Amino acid sequence: MIRRTGPLLAAALLSAALLTSCTSDTPSDGPSAPAGSASPSQDGGEDAEFFTQAEYEQQLALTRETPEGPEDRPWEQMLRPEMADTSQYAVEGDDVHLCFSNAGVFNPWRQVGLRTMEAEVALHEQITEFTVVDAEGQDDKQISDIQELSNQDCDALIVSPNTTATLTPAIEEACGRLPVIVFDRGVNTDCPVTFIHPIGGYAYGAAAADFLVENVAEGGNILALRISPGVDVLENRWSAAELAFEEAGLTVADVEFTDGDPAVTKSIVTDAIQRHGGIDGVWMDSGATSVAAVEAFEDAGEEVPPITGEDQQDFLQAWDERDLTAVAPTYPTFQWRTPVVAALRVLAGEEVPVEWRLPQPTITQDTLADYLSEDMPPLHYAMCGCEGMPGYPQDWGGE
Amino acid sequence: MTTLDSAVPRAARRARLLALLGTGLPVYALLGALLVALAFTDPGFYEPDRFLAFIRRAAPLVLLAAGQYLVIVCGQFDLSVGAVVTAGVVVAAEIYAEFPGAHWLVVCGALLLAGAAVGLVNGLVTTGLGVPSFITTLGMMLILEGGVFFWTGGSPQGYLPDDFRAVGRDDVLGRVPWAVLVCLAVGVAAVLLMRSRFGRTLVATGDSERTAALAGVRVHRARTVAFVLSGAAAALAAVLVGGFSGVSAQAGTGMEFEAITAVVLGGVLLGGGRGSVVGAMAGAFSLTALFTLLNLQGVSGALESTVQGVIVIAAVALGAADWSRLRRRSPSVPSGGPRS
């Protein structure tokens, strides 16, 4: 009698568990540091809802425009530049001391970027000193880093802000002392001499979504994999994609958060295949876990559907080897070269754009071979613009 | 009187059957129910490939549950196993970054030794310094997690080559995944271990440390060995997890609680002294089956931890209730007077 209550109770508890678990579908765990392109920010800029129609339309328009500048040096190109005079910052002499306050090197994107920036600095003999301070992903550390650097004898200060709103006052303070160049993530002030960034998140999300719209039959099931909620760049990517899917009549079967982790991604994709009996297309807001998603289809014995990734070598190699139907929008790492170029122009008194919009290329089947490099490490970002630099490929971990 | 006479052998027979199934009875029933439910929810579930894929997915948790069982049955906890899995995956990637040509068996061997070493430290600190294992292994978990984060800066750099990943991903002998064979081998080894003198010593230690010590059991040594085996099992799980999903800084996140859930679900008494290792492993399969079923029902994976929390509390409550009633009834058995 007593023993028999065991299974009964367990069955009752199981059904209770099933009931409670049916009531909500919201992910409970918060995001940790995303491993993708951008660092986290709780700040949505002026628009807390992460979607600005005008900005969205402008970005889509910019992707169709031809940038000004040398075609073979995309990091020097610019879209719709509004040039500003910098003669007030011109300095005499050739000994330039460049300083850089980095948000951190907490993901491969930033590691490739920093390596590329260092190589760019090495190209210019007039830079005699290059000071890099790493904020390790902490706002408070970056604020004191910026204060410290602006009290040193830096000729110009490059900042890659960890978050937007928190760092704005520190940058405003530094602007009064020396020319400041901001790149990657912006700040809520126009005091920097120039703000360097690729076209943006909407363009990225739309490039990936448009590819699926072309390659997946209407009514197909799309699995959307995102790193984490609440990061403005990533929210922009998703809102543009969501819009494209809605217009094209594709069904978004699931939107899941992977935390940028391959193990999490693989189990999410495996579960989704099982639950929906197949997935017709995979949209990803960043490429770090694309290979894990591809593997999930393979291990489930399914054909890999059209999938989007990023310019990391492991994905490009998987794409080539397995002959995938794929596309790779990029958030190009060559943007790490631009701040150095800009700093030297500013210190020479040459004009720079107030907002330096860089092109944001997408790797397609036709251009895949140009970016594929067997000799580079799996986590190398192909769009680094670093192929011709001294020390390539060894300094980037290649052979 | 006649009713009484016939009742006694029947009760005895039932008792023998129950003894055979042991404390695992509820979990076998639960596992059976879940597998039937899965068959109804998804008719394709029992196709050989898919069923083997299910076992492959459960395999790391089964290994962890077997290791955790050894520690729990002798009256301790091991909260560090999830962190050992994460550290194992990251360390393997770092080894390959340093020595790209390393043979996968060497790397696996190194991981197993490292896992055993972590277990040894846990065991020595717990038994030698008298730090409760809950604290020792919680501390070890934090040490390893922090170490991994510090070492990798939050995102591991390395890459695991295909031959290392084969154990977690590929099939052998036609279509049987490696992971299933590893799981089977560990299961058999665990059963043999628990039938050996050491196994009985371990259960006796968990049942009553003092009695066991008075009977000549080297309690500290038995417990330390249990921790070492748990650490090694976690390292083996790391090989499977790393093979299955590649480099990940979250490979083992939450696995320590999944393992403990599986063990208590398997009818093993927290505090030690009661429960079977087969029950613990069945608990791991049940938990995986439950998660699979929830997924097929369209329930978000994010609720897995909620379900797990409900199960842990319920299973422990169930175990406690069962136990106290047994104690109350047991004096009445020798007297032969059935009161029911």
C-alpha cells in the first residue's frame, strides 16, 4: 500500500509539473555577456522600443548606395559623409602618441579587431606611442580609464564605449581636453570629432532575412536564434528581420535566446526540429553559433535548411564543405582600422566626416571563395581587411 | 486464521519483489509512464536512430548521476560536477590550442586525471579538514567557474578537432553512437562496483558513519574515493558534452543540479545509506525523457529549471514520507500480527 503511493504521487507531481509549465513561455534567465559582435547595453538610445522607422529606412537605403573612397580599402570608405573641419586639432611634429580606451576583448570579434588595430598602428611610423587600456567590460573601469588617459600626454583618444549612456559624461569631459574618436558603439553626445560605425543593425538583420525570404517557400517555418534580449544592436537586427518575415508571409516558428553558446544552441535547434517536425530556414542575429545549428540538423539526420551566419571562418568552412544554402552578413572587423586613420587625419588638420559610416558587406555564395581561408583559425573574422598587413596571417593565429 | 497464514507468504513474496526493485520502484514506474507518453506524443520516437539519439543526449547526465550517486549514498554532496564539465571542455580546447596534433586518447586521459584530481581535493578537504561537502564542492564550483572565466575572458578561444568530438557525436558499429556504449560501460561498472565490498562499505558509511567506523570501515577513505570517482565521471561527461556541442563556456551549467535531481528522482536518500545506482541512472533517463516530452508539448526550454525544482522538492518529500512510515511499520513485522 505504502509502496504503491510512490508512483501515484510521482504521476500526480508530473501532471502538476506539466500544468505549471504550460502557463508561460517566457525565458527566465537573464542574458550574460553576449559573445557576438557587440557589447551589452541596456540603453536603447532615444527610442526605448528599439525600433525607429526613420533610422530603419535610412540604413536600408544606405546598403544600396555606393560609398565614397578607395574601393580596395573599405575601412577608408564612407557613406553620405558630412565633412567637418578639424584644423583646430592640427599638431606640429611627427611624434604622435595615440591612446585607446577599449571596452574589452571579451569575444573573438573584439580580439580580431584589436589585433587589426595594432597592425594598423604599426603601419604608421609617426605613431611613436600607442597606449591601450582595457576596461574588461566594466563601465566604471572605462570611466576612470578615460579620465586617466585624458590627463596623460595623448594627442588623440580613441574610445570603443562599453555602454552608451553611462559613458557619455566621461567622453564629454574628455572632449574638452583632446580630440576624441568614438567607434563601434555610439554615445549620446556629438562632442567627438567623429563617430565611426558600419551601417548598422537594421541593415544586418534585413540582409539575413531577405536571403531567407528568397530561398524559403512562402509559409515556411523560420527558427530565429538570438543571443540575448535588450541589447540595442541585436534588437535592431531582429526587428528588421521580423518585419521582413511578416511582409513575405514566412512563419516564425520560434524565437529563442542562445546566450551565444554552442551547447545551448545545439539543444535549442535539436528541440525545435523535433517539436515542429522540421525547420525550413534559420535566421541568426550573429554567427558565433551557426556551426552548432548546422550540426544539430546533421545529427538529427535532416538536411540543413537555408541558414544565415557571420564571417567567422568556421562557418565559412562549414558552408563551403557542406555546400550549404547560406549567407553571411557582417559587422566588419575592418572598422578597427578606421579610428587610427581618422586620428592621423584629425591631427594633420584634414577633414573627417562627423559620422563616418562604413560599408557593411555581405558574403554570398558568389564571394564566399574570396573570404574562405583554410589557414586561418576557426574563430577568425574574414572581413578584417587585414590580409595585406605585415604579420598576416601569423599574428592573427593563422599558418 | 487461514487468511493470516496465506497473507504472510504473499507479503513475503511481495517483499522479495520490492527488495529486488528496491527504492527505485517509483522511478521505474515514472520512466515507463514517460516512455509510453512519448510514444503517444510522437510516434516516430522509437525509430532506432531517434531513440539512440535520445540515449546519446541523456548519456552525460547518466554519467553524472552515477558519479553523484556514489557521493550521495555515502552521505555527501558534489556540487562541483557541472563546473568540472565546463572546465573539462574549455581545458580540452586549450590543450588543442597549445598542441594541435595531440591524440584524442591522450587528451581524454588528461581530462579524466584532472577530474579525478578535483575529486581528490574535494574528498580530502571534506574528510581531512572536516569542511561539510556542501561547502567544499560549492567552493570548488566557484573556483572552477571563476578560473574558466578568468582564463577565457568569458568566451573560449580554442577548437575541438573532429577525432576528439567523435566520442560525443559519431556512431560506431553501424548506427550505435559512441556515447551509448560509454553510458552502458559506465552503467555496468557502477553496478559491479556497488556489488563489491567497496560498494557495500560506501552504503554502510552513508547509513551510519559511526557504525561503519566501529565495524572497521575506513570511512574517510571510502568517501574520498567516492569523490574521486564522481570527479572522473564528470570529466568523462565533459568529453561527451564537448564532443556533442563543441567548445562552450556554459557546457556544464546547471548540470550539478540536474544530476542531484536525477539521483533523488531515482529514489536515493539524501543523507545516504539507501538507494541503488541503477535507480539513479534511471532517474537521469527519466529527467531527459521528461524534458523531451515537455519540448514535444511545446513547452519552452526555459521552464526546465522550474520543473526540476518541483521534482527535487517532491522527490525528497516523497522519500521522507516513505521512510518514516516504513520505520513505524517495521516493528510490527516480526510479531506477525498484521494490523491492516
